[in-house]
Amino acid sequence: MRSHNRTIINVSRQTVLANSGAAADTFLKRMAGLLGRDRLNSGEALVIIPCRGIHMLFMKFPIDVIFIDRANTVVGLCPNIRPFQFSPFFPRAHSAIETPAGTIAASQTQMGDSIQIG
């Protein structure tokens, strides 16, 4: 992954979502996303900016997705979304944080939590 080593923390729960986050903030980076990868390693994340919904077409593995608004508040959760599925559309979302499956449960992330991306 094109890592920018961004740390992503759930401030509300005092849990780390990722210690190696990368941003997909251009058209080409958003198009590529995680395609072609066999897995997302523990501690890795991809932050898609802007994003209100994702698809898992042609993906090889499930992921957890956390949707946040412009204030970095959680406005949507998609645990264990599987290949060839679509997430719901979250109109209030500004970004999506794609993490390994199980991250939402392990970090106890909930709607309304505050996320810090550093």
C-alpha cells in the first residue's frame, strides 16, 4: 500500500484503528483503491476522500468500513463487507476508512464516535 504512515485513532474509545494509513484523495487513487491486493494487513487502512459509499466489485477479501463526516464523526459502519457487495449510501459522509475485517469490533467503534487522522 502507498503508505503515508497516518495514524487513525478512535478518540471516543481511545483505540487505534490503524497505524499505517494512506489516503486515496485523487480520482486515480480512489479508482484503484484496494483492487489487486490479496489482503489488508493489521494496522493498515485506506482513507477514501471524498466518499459516501463503496463497492466491493472484484475484491478478494472482506473489510470493515467506517464512514465519517467533515468533522470526523462516525456516520456509518459497514463491518465485514464482502467481495461483490455494495455498502449503503451515507449522505452525511465525507470520507470512508477501509480497514481489515474485525477492526470495528476490536476497536469498539460506534456511531457518533470521534476519529482523529494524523
